[in-house]
Amino acid sequence: MVAAAVPALGQAPKSSVSLIRDAEIEQLLRDYAAPIFKAAGINARGTRIILINDRAFNAFVADGKSIFVNIGVLMDAATPNEVIGVLAHESGHLAGGHLARLRQEMQNAQILSIAGLLVGVGGVVAGARSGGASMGNPGVGAMGAITGPQELVRRSLLAYQRSEEQAADRAAVRFLAVAGQSAKGMLTVFRRFAENSAFLSKAIDPYTVSHPMPTERIAQLETLAKQSPNFDKPDPPALQARHDLMRAKLMGFVEREGGVARRYGMADQSMAARYARAIADYRSGRMAQALAAIDRLIGEQPRNAYFFELKGQALLEAGRAREAVPVLRQAVSLAPQAGLIRQMLGHALQQTGDKALLDEAIRELSNAATREPDSAEAHQHLSNAYAAKGNVAMAELSAAQYAFTTGNWTVAHTQASRALAKLPQGSPAALRARDIVEYVPPDKQR
């Protein structure tokens, strides 16, 4: 598992959000989403599910092709169906083109706001000419004239957002029905929102919020959800087991040791509990205890790539790269499509310091960088491997790609220019370098 501060979309590194990358969790979420995306007509290959390192229960869509999910959703959701319900709702936004339409509504709102402001100013001028300014409190009248239209525009935009939320709810129930999934998990999620929501305050004006009121939303959703013949359909036991392991992994990595102990006491001998405790042991430096626990997990599930990945990560981070290599090779053989595991293997090969392993390291890291083009670490490790090999041009190109991925445009341009001067003209590597050299950052575009 990797957690990193990553620039927000379209922004420089100043405004960053902590994202989490993990092969096991991302694969599980893809499996959850696959039938929903198919039912919604969404291109699964072109849609990303991105994990945010935030304990709040929240998910949202961005840029029309990404669903952002807080880890709080995964840690609080007791069943796969609850997460699937969240993904179905967000898919409703994607399939409905709500982001594009919201942008249009915002443009319309901006126009209306400007018009309202001008009308308000005109009203102030007219009032002054008619002697209204001498009626004791001209400031109140003037401010009311200016802010009144803007408040109406704001409420209009919020009403639009509420309608889109309701449309996404309806679409989600439809997608779940087509996919043969229950909508019970989605209903559970919204009930949880209702119990914990600030909307419980009677002082809240329902016309000044962007989402429907929970009681109203649940009533509508419950009627739709219970019409489905799949409403009481349980999650498959194997999927529930993977879900439990995923939650345990998150707990082990993001919670303090005391939190893991409270959630998974020693009396709990389930696989999920032992997984969480093994992670807590390795993070606390009890390596022998952690490795023994992981080996027992591997013994029970010898085809589980992610147990091998965890062992390899523990060894690598303990400075035992040579021992990590065969373990990570096994993980890659069990999950060959997992770019993040290949990235870890390539890093381990490079970290051994064995020049005989550099070609394999470069192959694995290049494979990982192709599968995970947004992974800064893959490019960073690849640059180090090329440098150790003595290939300066490719080391500089990889350093440029690392800088580009992290939003450091100046360093990316410098490194790519250096690489371009050394690379064979017209080669794929030279074309990549030229793309970086010619890139214009968002803040420089006109």
C-alpha cells in the first residue's frame, strides 16, 4: 500500500490531497464496479476509481471519468453491497453527464448573477434619484437590492444539484437491478447519513443545501429499492471475505496500533483479524512476528497474490531487498496485471545493488510505468535503475517523467531537454521527451 500527497486535478502541488494506491483494494473496487458500469453503459477502461486518504464517509465524481472514494466509505461499510451502492450512485452522475450539465448551470448562474447585480445597482440608483436614500437606512436597502438576485441564483443552482442527486439515486437503483444486485446496501448507506447528518438540525433551510433532505431521500429510495426482486439478495461469501480482508488491510495501515487492537482483539482469529494484526506488527517493527503471521496466511491461501505482496513489502522496507525479490516475483506471477506489484518488484531488484538484476528491474519498472502512467514512484525508481546501468539519457527521461507526474514543470522541462539532446531522433523515448518539453502548464495557458 502506498499513500502519497498528490496534486489535485489540474492544480500545482501547492494544493494537494493524500491519495492511497493499493493493488488489492483497487482490484476489489474494479470488481465491485464492473457490473454497474456495464449496466450504466460506462467505459470501465476509461473510468478510474481513486482512493482518498480521508476517514470521512464520502464519495464524489470529477472530470467525467473518475470516481473518488474516501477510505472512510470502505472502512465503515460492513458489506460489499454498501460500497456497490455508493459506486452505483456515483455512476448515476457519470452516466447522466451531471458534471457537464452542472458546469453549464454554473455558467448560466454566473450570467444571471451578473444580470441580477446590474439590476440591483440600477434599483439603488433609481432609489437615490427618487429620494429613497434619505429614508433613514440606505445601506440596508442598497445591500438588499444587490444580494437579493444573487441569493435567488444560488438557490436555483442548489435546486438543480438536488434534482441531479435524486436522478443519480434513481439511476443507481436501475443499474443495480440490471446488474442483478441488491439496493439494500445503498439504502443502508443513506440511513447512516440520516443518523449522522447535520441535517437533523431543524434550523436548516432545505432550499439552501445541495442534497435532498435525508428523510425525504430515504423514503423515495426505499420505495424504489424494495420493488427490486434482488432486494434481499446477499453478497456471495467469497466476495464478503475479500471485503473483510480489504477493511482489515486499511485498518492495519491507517490506524494506530491501539485502534487495530480494539477492532481486532486477540480473541478474533478470523483471517481478516490476523491480516490486520500482521500489518500492525510489521509497521511497529516486530518483523519476526509479522513475517510468521504472514507466512501462516500464505499457507492458508497460497494463491493470494496480496499476501505475498505484503511479505515482500515488509522485507523491502526492512532493508532486506534480496529476500523480498523471490516473494514479489511470486506475487507478480499470481497477479500479472497489477502494475503496483511489478513496481515494487522492480524497486526491490534495483535495491539489491546487484548489477546482474538491473535489466530485470528496468523491465519490471517499465512495465509498471506503462500500466500506471500516473505513478511517480515507478518513474523515480526507473530513473535510478537506468542511472545504475549507465544509461544517462533514459535516466534523465525517467526523471523528467517523475517531475512531470508530481507537477514540477520546471524540473520536468529541464530533464526532458537534456534527455532529448542524447536520445536517437524520432525514437519513442525522444517523442516522449519532446512531449514534455513542449507541454504548457495550466497556469501558463491562455
